[in-house]
Amino acid sequence: MGRFCGFLAGIAAISLVAGSLFGATAHAAPAVTAKQAHCEVSSGREAQRAAPARAGFDAELLDAALEFASHRNRLNIQVFRHNCLVGEGPNNAKTDNVAWNVWSVTKSVVSVLAGIAWDRGLLDLDAPIDKYLPPGLGDAAHRAIKVEDLLTETSGMTVGVLTEGITGVVPIDPHSAVQALAVPLDNPPGTVFSYSQRNVDLLTFVIELAIGEPFQQFAQRELFDPLGILRSDYYWAKDRAGNTYGYAHLMIPPNDLAKLGLLMSNEGRWGADQLVSEEYLRMALTPSQANPCYGYLFWLGPDCAESPSFMPPDMYMMAGLGLQNVFVLPSLDLMVMWTGVFGNVSSQGVSGIVQNTDELPYEFFRMLFAAMPENPVPDPGPYVEPPVRLDPRRFVDPNLLLAVFGIGPAAYPGCNVFSCLNYPLAPPFADIAPGCFIVVCLGHDPRTPGIH
């Protein structure tokens, strides 16, 4: 459901930007055969490449799969096997280094950072967030939520995916974590999966309190710097109190996003360094008791979110609105990253497009697996579209929107668009970098000189 975040506000802008760009659980990787290439990960600007045949692909069939996806609004496509970049979309030269909002893929990046903090003994996953929150902030029920509940989306918070996200898309949120502490709890924490956006905003706030330094400073030093992701490459939006959004709004180039995918496919290792422990990733990639498709902010297994039903059982992915995806298939030592603007087709109108987002990955991976002479997955046949069962009411809760203005049962007392407790607030829209508009950054800005 993370792919619905900001849908109503963002879809027109996404299409406009796309048009302007193109006006014209962890498993050991399989052994690499002597005939197949293996590459080393690189913190430089370019990934190591190998010819498709050296990584177990028929070059013509692989090109056909990439061409197919490019005609389905995939603005950037990268296929890696054995750490080698073996396939690229025909538009990659235009988009490789363009910062793009990866929406709910941001959640998975937050999970990795939570793991790094846990590895260093700074964050206790079993602790209630009461351990980290300032005294008096939030009631007892919210303070009893555990860090792991936030990671598994089982905080119990009421969900209104669109109305939760819209005030970040149109940046007026005074303090997203304080707002989260007023969202009504529909279920006891730790019991029921409920895909809340505010849930992950609260998590980034808790992590920042636990580590004792700005969240993005920690992220840059502990994760992005080792990967060679420059601070000038990306833009990660904050609310008006300076808290980093966790649910979305990491604007990062595809070349850098691919590095994050390679880190995951290498079980947290980057060359000689273990950036996030295998122990944490085992927990992160284990389904929670509340949802067999979800771990610690990662989607797990076939037939979950955008994952086709015929995928290997050990696959997992990062997934965001509009089909921003990182697919990791450990048993095949395969990683696919793509960004774009939906591109799935439906005979059932907009509701079908929003619901059946697995159509495009289904047809692409059919072609991709057919390009592998080893035939790792038998052809399941063409996609069969299920009937629309989408209920728009699941994504809208007006109380969550009114709360930003200090109105209604979901409002935190003393926190609204005009003031929030004693936190200094920047003016609305203050955190948007020039040249960035909801989905993409195209202009120059002294804070992010690498974005162009």
C-alpha cells in the first residue's frame, strides 16, 4: 500500500516530469560457475559491468525485456547478476544521475539505518519508544509502542495513506512525529499490520533521539559515505521542525539507489566492510507474525505487493509509489532496480492500475527469466488480471488531514500548522530545494550541487 502514498497529489506532477525528461530472509548466493563473471562492488560513480553472456543471459532476449520495460514508463532500469551490471534501460544515460523521489522505498532505507544503529548498541528494538521520547511527549498508550512495532508496521495506528501523506507532499507538516503520537490506535501495538505513513516518521524521530545526532548526518557517515553516495547527490525532505520524513521523500539518483540494492544483495557487506550485520538483516527479512509479506519495512516473497506470484520464495524488495522498486533474488544472485511512472496496464481503469501493480513486474520477469538459458523459473504464462477489490475509503481519513490544523480527534494538543509545542518551525515549503518538485530534482541548488 505504500505505493498509494501521495497518489492523488503526485500523479499529475509525475507525468509532467516524465514528459519533460523524455520529450525526446537472507540466503547464501548460488555458486558462480567458471563460465560466469563475478564483479566487485564499487564506491565509484560507475558499477562494474559484464557482458550478458558472462552472467548467464541471452543478450538479445535481455535487450528485449529492457526495451519492453522502457516502453512501460520505466525511466531507468538496471539488472545486476553476481554484482555485475549486465543490463541497462535505453533511457539510462538521461536518468542515471537524476534525483528521483523513490517514495516508500525510503522506508526500507530507514530500516537499514535502524539496523546500523542496533548493531552499534544505540537502538533497542525490543524497547518501548518511551525509552527515547522526551518526558511528557505522547500518552502512555503511544509511548508503549515498541521500536520493533514501528519496523513491522504494527504500531496499531489508524491508517489513511493518502491523507497521512498529503501534508508531506504539500509540505506543511509542523512536526510529523508529534502528529504521529496523536493518531488514534485501532489495535494494540504489535498485533495487527496497518500500513501507516506516520508510523515511519515516528521511527526516524526515535532513531535520531537514540543515536544522539541528526538522522541524516548519521545516514551519510554510516551508510552513504561507504557506498560512495555523495551528500550532494540526493535530497531527503524534512518537516518544518527539521525531522526527516521516513515514509517517503528520499530523492536519490538511480545509480545510487542501485548501490543500496547491491548492499542488500551482498547481505550487508560492501567490499571488505560489513555496513549492517547479517543478524539484523535476518530479522529484517523474516516475516512478522502479523503479515507474512512484511518484515522490517521490506516486502517479502512472491505475490506480495509488486512481486509476481512465480518469483523464487527467497525474493524480497523495496517498493514505492509508481513502481519504484529494488528486487533482490538471493538464490539467483540477481538484483533489479528500476524507477518510473507506473506503466502497468489494466482493463479496469484507474482503479485497476492502482490495485494491480504487479502486472508490469510479472510480464518483465517472464521475459527476464526467459533470457536466462538455465531456465530458473518456468514460464507461468501471461498475466491474468484479478477483479478490482480496491476500496478508496481504506486510504482516506479526513481526521488525519484536519489534525494538521489542530482540529479533530487525531490532533495533538498544541501542535498545528501555526505552532507545535515549543519546537521552532520553518515556514511552510521552506525545505523544498529549488528545482525539486514532489517527484524529481532537476535544478541546481547550493545544498545539493550534484543534482542537475
